[in-house]
Amino acid sequence: MEYKELIKLAIEASKNSYSPYSNFAVGACVLTSNGNVYKGCNFENSSFGLTICAERNAVGSAITAGEKEIKAIAIYSPNSQYCAPCGACRQVLYEFKSKEGLDVITTGDNGLEIIPLEDLLPRGFNL
Ligand code: THU
């Protein structure tokens, strides 16, 4: 799976975003070590703190399908270029990074950007 394709799937997912409060749509798609892909979008709630980010929704779909290792995640927002994951999502991704690491892929006018998760979250939390 090419990262360009993964971004396309994140764009598709962003179209299902439920974000009437922020009007900030996000889509994500994870690629697992098994070569499977799982999409997620953000969905909000009138009780604002219950909002779920697109990235964690995509990770949840992967885990529900029995996956444990994520190689890459593509993230897209029509509202912002190079939309990067929030701090909470970085730690959730850290839990499931593959042995080779985890690439975070964003996009904007200058094409794709690929950032290793360890650059976004140095010294993530481990028990
Ligand atoms: N959001 C995400 O889906 N992912 C992020 O990494 C940051 C924020 C969502 C949550 C909320 O629905 C909207 O973007 C504005 O914060």
C-alpha cells in the first residue's frame, strides 16, 4: 500500500466526519503490519469532552478487527494543511507502533510529509 493511497482513504473517511460543533473535519487511515487498512473520522458530541478523534477511531477499528501492530497512519483535514495528531492520539498510536516504528503521514500543498512517530512523541509512556 502506497502512502498516497493511504491518504486517499483518509480523505474518504473525512467525508463522514460528524463535527457540527467545531466544523473541523478529520479523516484517518491506519496501515497494519498485516497489510490491512482501517479508516476513522472524528465524531463530536453536545457534551464536548466526549469527542473522539479520527486517529483513535481508526485505531479502534483496527483493534476491533484483531490487529495489534500499526506501521503507518495517514491523516487528512479539509480545514488544515499538514494536520498532525493531538497529544492523546500520539500516545495511543505509540501503544501499537510496529517493530519498525510508525510513520505519520500528512498532506498539503507541497505533497506528503512523513514523520516518524518517535519525532512527534519522544519518550512515550510505557508501563
Ligand atoms: N481532532 C481529530 O480528529 N484529530 C486530532 O488529532 C485533533 C483534533 C478533531 C476533534 C474535534 O472533533 C475537532 O478535530 C476539533 O478539535
